[in-house]
Amino acid sequence: MHVPPAKARLLAAVLLVVVVVAVSNPDSGRTVRWVSSGRTHPQPSTSAMSASSAGGAYLARLPKFDKAPPAHPVTAAESDGAPWISRVPTDQPVAFVTIDDGWVKHPEAAELVRESRVPVTLFLAVNAIQDNPAYFTTLQDIGAVIEAHTITHPKLRGQSYAFQKHEICDGADQLTELFGRRPTMFRPPFGEQDSTTLRVVRDCGMKAALFWKETVNRGRVQYQEARIVQPGDVILMHFREQFVDDFIAALEAIKAAGLTPARLEDYFP
Ligand SMILES: [Zn+2]
């Protein structure tokens, strides 16, 4: 086949450009690893990566927030039981990160929470944490607040007052013994409650029962309403293998909404 000299020169030039691009971009394979969960993260500097710990990588992904504004506490209307809260009734530009259960104790959770400086509320089931309460004491020492989530993590709806009182009140007592602070908030397992639950929560001296507006799973936020976190929203995640991705996804969602994480207990003094 005959190739005219002009075309041959063009072909050679194109090949040269392709080779130069390929050689000058040796990091392309590495870059791909920084794209996860459908989100693109800025590539950290070479020095951050050569710090080598996984820490360097995920700490660079943490959104930065201004300090939360001083809380305007809410007052609950008089009723038979504790208020059932999924969105704190506030106009302040804040949202609340809550983390449940405690069976899976991710080794880097404490570093992540510490570096984020984000206030978190932990709803712990006694049976999930009693093999290693020190893990949660570490989180408490860096500002996490420990709240109640029953002893055995049963479904409460439809159960007797006595059954629910044991799970809710005695569970709170056991957390008080372990962590030196009496829980003031309660979350029912699976978010399932009835009027008995709310009465028991009030009767054992707690201020609110918590549901949620968003949940985080496998690094993705699932919304119950609009696809944006709204002021006062309570966000639920769990102590799971994907703690790092879930925590960062929760913070990114709060950041994207122009909100700041705040401490739940400051709104229920
Ligand atoms: Zn739970």
C-alpha cells in the first residue's frame, strides 16, 4: 500500500503525541483509586500519599466546617411521652450526626472523628459494646456523647411496659455505669416504637426519642425527603466496616447543604 509522504508524517506525529501522553502520565492508574462511590476526590499531594497510612488518604477527604452557631435549645410540647424527633425544630444551619449499635469497632473511627472535629452522638446497644467499652471511652474522650439504644437490640413496638422499661431504662443505667454519664436521649432499634416506648423514655428521665431523616450506607446517603440535608436533620449511620466512607459521605452531604454539624444534646439541655 502506498502512503503519501504528507500522510505518513501526520501519522508519525499522532503516534508521537500518544506515546508522550502515555509516558508523562504514569500516575493514571493511581488516580483511579481516588475515585470511589461515584464521587471524584481531589488527588492528594505526593507527600500525603507517601505518608502511606490509609489515614493520610481519608483525612484529606474530610470536609472543613465553620464552628456550629451557639444552639437555640428547643422545648418540647407537653405530652404523654418523650418527643419523637427526626428533624430538630430549628432554623439554625445545623445537622446532627448519629452513629448506632457498636458491634463493629472500626480501628480508625476515633482518628477520623477526632480529625473532623465534628460532634457525634452514639446510640449504643449494651450487648454490642460490652466486650470492649474502652473503644467507646476513647470516642467519648474526644467529644462523642453516648446515648441509649437498649440492651439486646429487640423490636420494642407492641411489647409490654415492663419489657420496654427493662431494655430502655436498665440499658441506660448500664451505660451510666460504663461511661459515667446518664444518657438523655434514646433511639429505638430499627426506628420502631409505639406510645409505650415514648412513655418509658420519658419515665426514665430521658428527653427525646430519635428517628432520622437520612441514612448512610456503603458510602451513600439515602434521603427520605428532598435530596438535600435540611436544617435540623438527624442523620443515621452505624458502626460498620464502611465507617470511613459512611462518615465522610455524611459530612459531605452536610457540607453540600451549606450546614454545619452540631451537638444534638445542646438542643435538648
Ligand atoms: Zn441499632
